[in-house]
Amino acid sequence: MSGDLSPQAMLPQDRAKQAAADAAAAIVEDGMLVGLGSGTTLRRFVRSLGLRVGQGLRITGVPTSESTRALAVELGISVADLNDVSELDLVLDGADEIDPQGQMIKGGGGNLLWEKIVATAGQRFVAVIDESKPVAHLGKFPLPVEVVRFGWRSTERQIRGLFVESGFLEPAMTLRGGEASPFVTDGGHYILDCALGEITHPEPLAIALDRIAGVVENGLFIDIARSAIIGKPDGTVETVTYD
Ligand code: 5RP
């Protein structure tokens, strides 16, 4: 897979992801309880962390997906269930978009529910991203909304109604994976990808979405990120903090 290629052979975006992943692994301290996010950047991070664990770093990771758990175990990183630990010291995860206030869209990889549970169980959340992820306004990336399978078409109609009421005139909503073989999350739910265009008021939209019966979680991560490590293709990183 591309994560195993030498830097010279990688695509520029992969080099940027690797730079962010390596810098993120460097901020993990001995003894920490660490939330391990999901996605391609986080897989690079987990591999970098695995190297540090191989050199003697002692940490416990709490994964946000079955795939991250499997990778961490394969690399010899000690993992725990969220139920069996106290507050996490640090949570590292990717993002699909992040605005200047640190508000994010997540869930492109399909793990938004578990990611948000872990993200809000930590003292400090750091977004680990490449330079394509910061945006002036959220919404170019379709907003993932995780819904219960039972009655999902009814839930979809209510979500559409909310979008229209909120001023999104033609929301395009698609069931991830398609109706013939829908994508099912680790939590056993479907995802509706909602192309809205610019989201000027993400917080009220997130609250209103969560009020709809059948919505398990939405991909707006509000007031969660404390900082972001932004990787560049030349191997450098920039760290941005949010108030
Ligand atoms: C998974 C996520 C990911 O963090 C997000 O999609 C970013 O992924 P990548 O690092 O592959 O760009 O939210 O549900």
C-alpha cells in the first residue's frame, strides 16, 4: 500500500499526510492514554507510533474503528476499550475539512460515531491533516450523517426537510455504498452523504440534526479540535491552535 512507499515514490498529498503523521507521533508522551483516529492519515500516524512503541514508548491506544484496532494490534501497540479506561490524555484523528475556528467535517472514512465518542472523551484533540483540509467555510465536502437502518428512508426525509428549512435549497443526499449494498459502519448503521454547499452556521445545524429520531450522529465536530498539525508535501508541518 502507498503508506509503505519511500518518500520519493509517494504522491505529494501522501508525503504531506506522512509529515503530519510523523509530527503527531512525536507529541505522544510516555504513559499516555491516546485516542487513535481513523482514515489514511491516521493509519500513517499509527504506523509512526508503532515505531516509537518498538523503541520503548509505553502508551495505551483507544481505537475509533475496527480497522485502526487491527492495525494497532498488528504493530504491537497496547489497545484498550473506551469502557475500560478513564479520560484520555490526547486524541489524534484526521478530518475531511477544518475551518479557521477549528470546526470540522469528519466521517469521510465512515467512522464518525465512534470517532466523536472518543474525541469527546479526551482532554485534548489534535487534528492530523494534510494541507488540503483547511477551508474558509465548511461544506464543500459532503456532510456524513450516520442513521439507524430501521426506517432510514423516513429519517432521510426528515433530514432533507431540516436542510430545506435551514436554507439549503437543493440538498443532494446519497446513501453511502448505494441501495444495493449500503456501507455499514462499525456501529451497524448507514451513512447519508449530504452535499449542501457552504455551511455558514455549523453549530445549530449539528444540534438540529441530532434531534431527529434515527440520526445517530452527524459529521460536524464542533468545538472539539484544540489544534491541528498540518503536513506539507515538502515534509514540513505547521501547527495551528484554536481558542
Ligand atoms: C474517518 C474520518 C477521517 O479522519 C477523515 O475522513 C480523514 O481521512 P483521511 O486522513 O483519509 O483524509 O473522519 O471517518
